[in-house]
Amino acid sequence: MDSYRATTRRHLSTSPFKPRVPDPIKVFEVDQRVSHDKEGLGRISSVDGSGHAVVVDFGGGKLMRVLAPFPKLHAL
């Protein structure tokens, strides 16, 4: 079901709840060791020019392109 709002909700100053703070985008470098929540250990084989996507080599010829904000990818 689609929402009738195309934008995110505005935080009201009188609200008792804190506004959601977006997570900072992680930065990775080529040959950096990483861990993926589902795929396991790997190594960054290439980084997109803008840093919004990385290609991870998990060994055995398995390459995976992961897009930002990289919620399941963690640096070691």
C-alpha cells in the first residue's frame, strides 16, 4: 500500500520524541577487509567513484556489489 505522502514527515518542535538522525555513510578503501552480515568475510575489490557503491570479493570467485549506506557491511 502506497502512502499518500511522497516526503518524509516533519518533526514538530513540541514532540516529546527525538527526531531520527540519519546514519553517516561509511567510507571504504580498496583491499580493506570487511564483514557482511549474510555473506561473511570479504575484501573490497573496487570502490565507485562517488563512494556510493563497492564491489566485495568473498572468495571463490564470488563478487557482490553493495550500495550505500552499507547497513550490512562492516569494516574489520
